Amino acid sequence: MAYILGVNPVILGDGGLPVTGVFFATAVASGVASIIMGWLPNIRSDWLQVWD
């Protein structure tokens, strides 16, 4: 995660996008994706226990 937070803004900043905006968007998207990936298996396991 630290690699993409450091490299993505630099690469996209060279293309003309604002570096701070790209950093913020990358951090938010990475955080949301990490939360969903940690939360989704718990929901599924709770749902499967209903059927046991």
C-alpha cells in the first residue's frame, strides 16, 4: 500500500493531474477497498451460519 501511495501521484502528476488530489483519491480508494475486503468475509460467514 505504501508503494502505490508514493508512486501513483508521481506518475499521474507527470501526466498533468494535481499530485495532492491524486494522492488523496488513491488513499481514499485504497482505504475503502481495504475495509470492504476485511468486512465482506465476516458478512458472508454470518450469512452462511443462518443456513446451518
